[in-house]
Amino acid sequence: MIIKYLLVFVALVTIVLADSCYNSIDWRSANGKLTGSGNELQLQGIAWFGLETTTYSPGGLQTTSVEALLDILVQTKFNVIRIPFSVDMILNNRFPTSINYALNPNLQGKNALDVIEYITQKAAERGILIVLEQHRFHPADYIPPLWYDSSYPETTIISSWITLVNRFKKYWNLWGLDIKNEPHDPATWGTGDLSTDWDKAFARISNSIANATAFNGVYLLEGIQGNPICSSPENNWWGGNMEPLKCFPVNLNQADRIVFAPHTFCSSVFDQPYFNAGNYPANMNQIWENQFGFLTSKYFAVAIGEWGCKVNSTKNQNWLNSFVAYLNNKGIRNHLFFALNPDSADTDSPINADWKTINQNTINYIKLISPSPTKFYQAGTQICIANGISTSSSTSGLSTTSSTSSTTGSSTTSTTGSSTSSTTGSSTTSTTGSSTTSTTSSTSSTTGSSTTSTTGPQTSTTSTGSTSGSTTTTSTNSLVITQTLSSSWKDGSGNSWVSYNCQITNTGSTIIYQPEWRSNPNQKPSSTFEIWGLTASNDPLIAWSLTWSNNIAPGQSYSFGYNIKLNSAIVWTRI
């Protein structure tokens, strides 16, 4: 059987963007986008609760280590952690009571604020941003409705924030301050009552922090619950109603620093009346539009500040499907999921109850919202933002015609193994610490190493060491794999790990079907090897099948990556 295909591609353009590196990053929110020194960001965040409670301890540290949990976040592409705290732990010297110090020896003797600082440091090494979130005044209390009470006046709230920011602003990855968790009734917006108007309080507190600290990050503005004016009648989540912004905008003295951060959940958190309406879930689009969706046409960026669901019923599955579709339709890609903690009573987690293994079901639906979270990494003294590769085409796809004829015992393959490349493997070294990857060349900083190899006639250049920003390019039969070292660290047991972000690109002129690879050294996902974007087959030779597509069209690029207990990149061999 011979099948002939006519493949038509018109004006396929692949744009390769250089990684951008800076001594410090200017974080902004403007024109509906989050940016870092002008680079558009896509943030996939997660809340990690526990420190705000009477244990003064992050969840899970009786079972695992800070480093192990952060490594899971790297593997699953979370690039922001939202850390709640109580005002009490800033004003008083509080110590954790629920940490296994055999698993976390570096936390021994540290108070609660020291623990947050340790997490911030280790997160920075892995390219993870931090949001500090004021959750409660005293850990024994529930979430307060207003930003102050009789025991904690506004002046105390402001001074505690200033103390916290002055301590943590030296870390490049302190991205955001969530000024008050979930304001709710009797909080108001725009009424003129300064004792309850959250919009005015947010501006006062944020401006006071900026004046006292010169904080270079953003301020997360949550909504309220009800409001006597400029609000739809539907019941709202605590922190969820942003609709009063239609009538009463909020601005700060610092330009472009507000991130709209509404909260929303499914019925597993609370069974809102509209979840039981006859037109559910079709009614949800208008409800979300009223609560926060209209903000996409406003000046600042939207990042869903907290959302979650325990997808354990048809009702909740319908909510999730509708929510993901709505966010995609609105172009809302930035969000902070609740929660990392698998013991959350009413929401799912990306990890299982053992605090050590990944809950792939949760990851699968989260990545529908954030398919390409921004990667941050340290290169020497600089902080880099990996821009990756974008591909655009003026065609609607390909057209296929086929004809069939019968033969006996014969087959013809016309394109297998063909390749054309004039400059693949060339390298240029720069002193800026930036890294540029394309289908034909690579640029790496002087802080790292560069290795280029080709299948067939082979050329390689290698220097020792593994430093963030180093790039390895492998070319075989029109497929180019570029691997960039994003971070290296030691885990809680002292083992050395490296993390690589990778791109595979078809530089040829024909589709490549179902490419498979063998790794050297041979590795399968295990406690010493974690991989995303690829799937291990059952081949005893350890072949790798690219799960994101059965074929790669000319000019197309796809991403994958891995963490491994090695000091160098994997060498990939096409099979």
C-alpha cells in the first residue's frame, strides 16, 4: 500500500526570543498584562497554608522537606507561592510547633518569620516568586471581615507590613503583597464610610508601604462580598466581588502596581444558590463577568487570587469545565490555586496525601489555564526571564490528498533521515548572562557551559561545570533539541540536582512523525529523575515518546523539561 500526501504550508514563521537577564526586575501590572522589566509574564501560583495558624508551621513539614516540596512545584511548573501569615507572628517571636527537624534540619531554631525567609531563599534558587498574604490578625481567630479591629488598629497593620517588607524586599523573588485576605460583610466599597470602605483602605495601606520601603513589586487587590451600591444581587465570595470598581476605581501613588485578585470557588467550598439554578452551569459566565470578568478591559492585570474546587461530583466537574473555558475565552492566564496542602478539606491539591507524589488529575486541569508559565532562573548575579519560542502561521493548516495503489512486499520512503542545516551547532558567547536559542544557533552566558553535538558527523565542544544559563544543543535528522540549565540545588539529603528547560524544533521541510528518543545516561522517572512534556514508553531500551504531539510540522517547536540528580544535561539519541 502506497499513500501519497501533498502537504501545503504557507508563510510559517517561527520567532525565537532571547532570555532576558537583569540585576533586578521591575514588576508591573498595566494594559491588562503582568510584566517583569517589560517582559510579559504568565504566572501559575499556589497557596501554601499553615504558618498563619496556631502551629506557626507550613503544612507538610512533618512528612517532607521544604526543598522536596519546592522541587515538586518546579516539576509541575508553579512559579509563584502565596504564603499566608498572621500579624501576631510579626509582632511577637513565635516558633513553629509542627516541623520534623530530622527532615528539615535547616529550620532548627528558626522562628516563624525565619521559616518564611528560608522558604523565600530556597524558592529564589528555583525561580519561584513569593506573595506574602495577611491572612489573620491572631492565629486563633477566624478571617476578619475588615482590615483592622479593636486589638489591631490600622496603624498597627501598616507598621507590621512595613516591618515585613523591609525584611524581605532584598529578595528578588518577592513579587507581590496581598494586603488583606477576603474582605467581607460589613466591608464596603465607595460608600464614603471610611470605617468600612475597603477601596480607600487598600490605597492608604499600600501607599504607606511604598513610601516607607520603596517596594518594587505589586499589590494584590481582592474584592469584597456585598455592597449597597454598584453591585449585582447575586451572593458573592469573600474577596470575590470586584464589581464596585466599575463605579469607584482604585489607584496608587506608584504607577502600574495593582493586580486585581478576586477569589472564586465551586460548591465544595460553599453551595451558592446559583449552583442549583435551572440553567446551571450556563449561568456562570454572566456571574463571573459581573464579579471580575469585566476587569480584562480595565487598566491593570487580573490574576485570580484564590480559586479551588474538590472535583468530586458532576456539579463540580461542570463548574470546573465552565470555569476553564471562561478563563480561556477571556484570556485570563494568571492565577493562584488553592492549595498546595492535600489536607485542604474542600479543595483539590496537586499533590497526594503523602505530600510526596503528584496528583496528576489536578495538574491536568490546572495546566489548561496556564499552558506555558513563565520560567525564571538565576544566572550568576542576574535574574533571567525565559521567553521561549512563539510560532505563528498565516495558513489555516495543511491540506492532504491521497491516492492508494496496491503493491506486494515493497515500500518506499522518500524523506526519512533527510536534513538541511547550514549553521546548526554554532555558538556565540556573551557577557550579559542572557541565553538565546534558535533552530540554528545558541547563545549562552560566560557563567555556564555550551555543548553542541550532531548525529552522524559529530562535533562537540564541552567545558566543565553546570551553571544557570548554560545551553546544550543536539541536532539529528532535522530535529533540534536545545536544553537550558535553569537551576541547580541540593535537596534536604544533600543530593545535587539540576533542572533543564528544553525545546524541540523541526528545522526541516517535512513533518516528522512520532519521534522517539533514548536518554544517556538511561533514566526513567523515579526519585532521581523527574520529567514533564515527555512520557516513558515500555521499551526496554528506554525510548521516550513526545506526548504533546504525534508529529512535528516544519518550523514547529515544543517544550519539555526535567530535573535530575546529575551535574550535566542528558544526551538524547534519536531511535
